[in-house]
Amino acid sequence: MRIQNLPDEGDGGAQRRYRTASKQQVGQAGAMLTRAFSEAPKLTPPIPDIPAKKELSRYLFEFELQYGRNYGDIYTTSPSVEGVAYWLP
């Protein structure tokens, strides 16, 4: 696992640690994103059925994260994945 120290502009040059997400953390990150965003308006057009939205949105987030792992970068805040960010080329 690669750990990077990136400057935090908010507190006078202190450093925060970001970790490259492992393959096993994709499921954790997908579940975390589902809890945070399954009710978001972005998901209403592709998944209008409310009862199925949480389950299907988890698969959507995991697909996006796996795509990011394959072709971009994914970072997590810690091994327990409280936060995640991914960049695509």
C-alpha cells in the first residue's frame, strides 16, 4: 500500500495522509458511498425504483470505483474507509 503525504491548505502546512485504496477496499468504499448518496437525485433517473435503489446503487458505485482502480487513482482516508476519492484520466 502506497501512502502519500499531501499538504493540507487549511491549517498552516500540516500534512494529511491519504492511502491508495486496495482491491479489498473497493467493496467497503462502495458501501460507504451508498450510505452517503443512495438518495441523491443523480441516482433517480437510472434507478427510479426506490426499494431497489440502495442495492443497485452499491453496484454502480463499486463499478465506478473498480474502473477508477483500473484506469485512474483511488485514495482512502484510512484502512476503515471513512472517505474515498477517485480521479479518472
